[in-house]
Amino acid sequence: MPMDIRVGDVLTMKKPHPCGGGEWLVLRAGMDFRLRCLCCGREVLIPRAKAEKGIKSVSRPRPE
């Protein structure tokens, strides 16, 4: 069963990005995830299955 990942969530990954950042903003969620590194701004498109294996934690912005 797929994880509940939504656009706007911040993912903390098990492995850091080569720039040193480990947090990613979800820009698109579907069969693929489009993620933006919150350290350097690089965007990547990775398959959902691969992304879900690397997720350590998910944080959601609180609704106001």
C-alpha cells in the first residue's frame, strides 16, 4: 500500500543529497515524485517505489 505523500510535504531522506541537504519538498505526487532539495534547489523526478524506500520521515505544514 502506498504511503500518504501529498504536494507540499517535506520529506527527510535516509541518504543526504550530494550538496549536503537531506530535506526535500514534494512538488508532484503520483507514479513519480518531483522533489526539490531545500538546500540547493535542485529538482529531481524519481519513481514512487524508489522514493518510498528512501524516506525516513514526512512532515506536513499545519493548516491554518
